[in-house]
Amino acid sequence: MSSEPVKRGAEQSRSSDGQNSISCTIVATNQERRLMAEVRIRDVRKSYGSVEVIHGMDFTIPDGEFVVLVGPSGCGKSTLLRMIAGLESITSGTISIGDRVVNSVPPAGRDIAMVFQNYALYPHKTVRSNMAFALRMRRMQKAEVDRRVTQAAEVLGLTPYLDRYPRSLSGGQRQRVAMGRAIVRDPEVFLFDEPLSNLDAKLRVQMRAEIRELHQRLKTTTVYVTHDQIEAMTMADRIVVMENGHIRQIGAPLDLYDRPANRFVAEFIGSPSMNLLDGAVKIGDRTEIEIEMTGQVVPVANGVDLVDGAKLKLGIRPEHLSLAEDGLPATVSVVEPTGSETHVVARTEAEEIVAVFRERHSLAPGQPIFLSPDPDRVHLFDVETGDRLN
């Protein structure tokens, strides 16, 4: 890594105004210094024998973007990341980094740096030696190695620990060392494979912020894998939602949350998950959806092309339900106060439904209530395909 951007970033973090932002001039200098590192995935497939696990994926990660691959276990996100890294072969299609197709390029020649879930540190080497190892393998001058390690340690708050061994560090400190080892290499692309899975909840929140801040400082193209949709929502410029080796939707976090393209994304993105109720279209003076289990009707926006009597799934985010004097009848099962919000799990005649209230209602298990959905926030999905209808 050229020392200037990291050095300036470290100086900025110590500035008197306490701000960690980096000036436009430094960002421009850093971007001019680096080669363009756009990552292009073109009709990429991966098979193990006769079983295809990645099905023709096709998307582009622009230079400097932070993209998160998210999905349930077994969806293929780590396999795709390992193909970008060169640790897995590509059955067909192409992967390009910058202006090079890297299908046949070994990992060491791809100019990437990868941070693993289990840190992958050498236990018999100090923090300094772990961070410097890859540079020494390149036979880089000792003075340059020391400069890069020192500057990366300043950025990550590791200076007091440079002469310690991994066994004497906390999980968060070990993960910073793994990140420092990646930073000193100054790669075209950072790859993160579920790096926070082994940390406790509080430390995960802290490390999410640190990784995001690091990206904003270095402006390096980053591909990050996680199964945690909260990580994806809080860290990504764009999210790639995957299921069973297919891409279900690509977009900015709030775009995916506000307008999920299908039922899978609707249920996966958001915590608590979106409520999905069976309904049927009822067209009269206005278009409404009749909820099958209660007969309650919910108006929908004009201009939605629906057929009278058609079956569909009606989606409602928990925070878009409110208590009312009339509406969807339910019985409170569980009340979960979180401080800023109250989560209420209630049972209708047919299924469970979750509501989130910012207000502090006095509710108790067994209490009957009525829930009213915000008609402007209703999502409609096709029963057969799961695709969005409105």
C-alpha cells in the first residue's frame, strides 16, 4: 500500500475536531493512485459433479463499492466469494477484476486480500509478524514493510499490541489483526468471508462500524459475505440477495426493504420478518384485498393490475401495523419490550402475526386486540411465483 493515504487517514483520525471523515482531496488522491478495480461476474456457474450450485450469476461491482452477498446457509455466497478469490474453480462464465479476466489466474496473482471468519493468524508469530508476513514473502524492503505495518496499526488501533501473540488478544483484536494483514497489501479488492460470526453481539456492532469506516477511508472495492441481514443492511452500498445459487434481488439496502421484488427477499430482509397473509382480490368501487382468515378488507393503490377473485399473499411489515378499535382480530401471545420499541407476537385464527410499536402500550398475554395495517405500506405477491405485484 502506498503510505500516503493510510498515513493521512491516521492523521485525520487524530484531528482536533474528532471527526474521522477523510477530505475530498485525499479521497481523490487515493482513487487516482489505484487502478480501476471493477469486479464483473458474467454468467458464472459452479458445479460439483452433476450438481450445479451457482446458476448463471451476472452482475457488476463498480470500483470502490462495498457490496454484501447475503442469504441463508447453503445459498452459494461463500462459494461465489471463493471463486472471486481463486480458491474455487469456475465451471463456466468469466470473472474479471479491473481489465483482466482472472479465471485462470492463481489467487496470488489476483491482487486481492481476504479476511476469513476464523482470523487465520499464525499463533507463533507476533501481531507485527502476522501483518508483515505477506509483504516479506514478496521480498519487500524492510523499511517499507515496517512503514506499512506501523501505519495500518495506527488506523486500526493495534499499535499497543504489535509485539503480542494472537493468544493474548480478544476476538475483536484478532479480527483487527486479520484486517491489518489485508490492508498492508494494498489490494485492488478486499474480500470478507463472514468475518464477525465468531464475535459476541456487542463486538459485532462495533466491528461493523469499524469495517465500514475503514472502507470509507480507503475506498477499496469490497465484497463481503454474511448470513446476517442486519450486517448487510447497515454496511452495504448494495446488497446481493441469494437463494439456492440464484440472485433474487440486487439493490441499495432501503430499496430492498421498501420494495422487495419477491416473497423471499420480503421475508429475508427485515427483522422481525414481514408478515405474509393469504388474501383475495375484491374489485368494486375500489380495489381491495380481502384477508381470507378474517374477511377484513385492505384497500390498495389505484393502478395495480389485479383480477377480481385472484389469490395472493399480502405482506405487512411489523412496524406498519397499529392498534385499532376495529381491524384484524388477534390475541396477544408474547410481549417483548426492547426499550425503544415493543414487539408483540399475536395469534389470529390461522397464524402468528408480529407487530412493532414505538409507543408503550400496556398489553398482556391473552389480551384480545385489533390490528390495522397501513394501506400505503401493503405489499402484494403472486401465490405461485412469489413475485411482487404492486
